[in-house]
Amino acid sequence: MDETNLTEPAQFVALQTTQPGSRSEAGFQRRTSMSLGIAVIGAGMAGKAHAAAFRTASTLYNPVLPPIRLVSIGDVNAEFGSHAARRFGYERSDTSWQAIAAADDIDVVSVVIANSLHREVVEGLLAAGKHVLCEKPLSDTLADARAMAEAARNARSIARIGYTFRRTPGIAYIRDLVQSGVLGKVLHFSGRYWTDYGSNPQAPMSWRYKGTAGSGALADVGSHLAYVAEFLCGDVRSVNGGQLSTVIGERPLPLGAVMGHDHAAVGDTFERVENDDYAAFSATFDQGVGSFEVSRVAAGHANSLIFEVFCENGAATFDQRRPAEIGLFLNDGASAQRGYRQVILGPEHPYIGGGLAMDAPSVGFGQNDAFGYQARAFLEEVAGIDQAASLPRNATFDDGVHNMELLDAVARSAQAGGSAVVVDSGKLASA
Ligand SMILES: NC(=O)c1ccc[n+]([C@@H]2O[C@H](COP(=O)([O-])OP(=O)(O)OC[C@H]3O[C@@H](n4cnc5c(N)ncnc54)[C@H](O)[C@@H]3O)[C@@H](O)[C@H]2O)c1
């Protein structure tokens, strides 16, 4: 479906299957025809965004989704789980993913926990017949990600990965401008994703600082930036100039549980930071070239995904600090009058018409809305709503593997002093 035209009526056909055999069990069909039971595993920073998104998903666009039952929030930290369940209106909380896998009243599960835990939980849920929406990156190692993609291919249920920024109206609109020929062929992409959650040396040790080369800032925010770049420009064929740097070598252990980037109280025991605070690389796309820079120590930039894409007919720019607008430059009109224009986003742009309660021009837009579109797209697919009448589908686990292959090539380039490395699969990122 054209991402600029999301207000067309969609018909909900409860038992129409898009994946033959995926909903063959009588019990599942009976439940799906009536309602979908939802669980979110992980009540941390992004888990809460998923919990809220499933709440709003059926309030977006036309009311064609089956009834959604918000069933459980799962977290090993009982307090986090129970607080999130009460806050977002879920029936209960669980402290083990196995309880969610075994629950008869749950059909759909978001997995929103540390990357190194994704494989075990996702495979267990798929084996139990649950539909799974996994957070990025697919895993902390390429081997585990490939195993998960294999499990997804063999599963009876649907497995998808959420790259939330593809749901950002400005980014989706720039893609439309490229693909419709208004901007035309991409020549050069320049992107950075700067964050500062690690810029204070007293920021507590957490799972984000553990893992192999490339599992730090490159995996955490570079996975988003790399996905967005391929979403706009097409496949990356090779990378070069890979650089990974750890600039704060150790961090204090927290005294209690840490959620997301919280600066919780710390003690005086320090542990080594194992992975990259900063990463940079250049890339060669099928057509065009690009440069990338990611950081978790860029003080003053809490969440700055910023890019500029230069094309044969002009250029466009996006800045997550001002997500309700894009910059557009077109090579048209008198050359003396050319310049970047500010385009404020509204209902003529992707996702917004019907996708916000008040969908008038210039009402603003935020990252949490994108989680709502992501959840909506997943529920539409699970409910068997025709693709042409749905939001664009979420990415596949194969796309998730491709994203990690690209990042792995960056890590190998860095290890080889910046040499060029061909990206393994060359599989197209999801459309
Ligand atoms: N799409 C986005 O914009 C976005 C943003 C942030 C994080 N993420 C992704 O979401 C995932 C989680 O990140 P986060 O920042 O929310 O982490 P977090 O540390 O804030 O939260 C993780 C939660 O998982 C819980 N947990 C740990 N082990 C568990 C287990 N075995 N079973 C159930 N719960 C367990 C922890 O208690 C914690 O509450 C990561 O994959 C991350 O890359 C995506």
C-alpha cells in the first residue's frame, strides 16, 4: 500500500490467512476470530513503549482490528512488570517468559529485553505458537540471529522485527520522494545517530556495555541508522573505514535495578566496558555512497538521529529533534531562488491522516507514535487483514539478519584497520 494513503477503508477478515498454515489450529482460529491476547516481555524503556502501543493500535485509522485484550507484561523484575501492567491496563504481570509461552489466553508477544536474551525467548515463544514482534537488533551475535531466522521460517506463527524509525512520517515521506522520482536516484547519504546516555562516566554499568566488538553503540543505535539508510537508498554492498572506539573504559555497578538509560545510584565497584562507545564507517550502496557515525557519548545529543540524503533532483534532511518536519531542496525554479524549504508534516504525509487522534497539519508528532504504527502493522498482519489495506508490514527476521550482517562487516572492517568488507548476504532490506 502507498504509505501516503493510509486512510482507505480496510476490511477485517478474521480468518483470512496470509501465511498458509500459520493459523491452522482450530483453537487458535477460534480465539483469533474473537479477539487477540497481547503480552509484552520486558517492562523497561522500550517495553513500556510497546505496552502503550498495543493500547493505542486499535484506535488508529479504521476500527477494523479484532478486539485486543491486554493480557500480561512479563519482566523478571516483579516490580517493573506489575507497575507497567497497572499503568498500561494489562490484566496481569508474569515474571518468566515461560509463563507467557504457556498461557492459552495470549496470541501475540513483543520481546523487548536485552539483545543477548532475544534468541532463547523468541524461539521458545515461536515453539509455543505465539506471534512474535522482536526488538532490534535481532540478537547480540550473528550466529544467534541466523538461528532465529531459521526458527521463524519453520514457525507456524508470524515473526517480525520492529525498526521503529521506518514508521516516522518524515522518513517514510522522504522515501516516497526518492522512489516516486521527485528526488530520484540517491547519490550520497550522510547520517549520524548521536546519543549521550553513556557520556557521564558515572552512568551505571548495564547490558548495553557488554558483548563483542560492534555490540555497543553500533548495534544499539547503528542498527536503526543502517536500517533507515537502506530503507531510503537501497542495499549496502560493502563498507570501509570501519572504526570502533571505547572511550570510557569502565563503569560503576548500580546499587539496584537499572531501567533503560537511567542514571541510577552506583557503588564504588567498577566493571570493564567491553564494546564500542563510538563507531564510524563509509558504505557503498548499489547506487551511491554514504557515511555513518554513531555515538553514546555525544553530550547534548540525547537522541539525535539526523541524516541528509542527496539525490539527482535535490536533497532532503531529517532531524529526530524536530520530527514533525523535514527539509526539502529541489533543483527547480530559478537557480537564484533555490534553497532548502521547511516542510511541516500533516495528514497528506505518511501515517498521519487517521493515525493521530487530532490529525490536523502541524499538530506535532513523536517517537512514541511510531511504536503505535509498528504495533498496528503487526496486529493487522496477525489478524489476516489484506496487505493492500494495511500499514506496510514489519520487517522479517531475514531482514534482521541482513542488518546484523552489515554491522558485522563494519566490525570486521574496523578489525582490519578500515579495509573494505563486502556485506555477506546482499539481501534486500524489507520494502
Ligand atoms: N525501537 C526502539 O526505538 C528501541 C529503543 C530502546 C530499546 N530498544 C530495544 O529494546 C530492547 C530492550 O531495551 P530497553 O532499553 O527497553 O532495556 P531495559 O534495560 O530498559 O529493559 C529491559 C527489561 O528486561 C527485563 N528483563 C531482563 N531479563 C529478563 C528476562 N529473562 N525475562 C523478562 N524480562 C527480563 C529487565 O528487568 C528490564 O526491565 C533491546 O533490544 C533494545 O535494543 C529499541
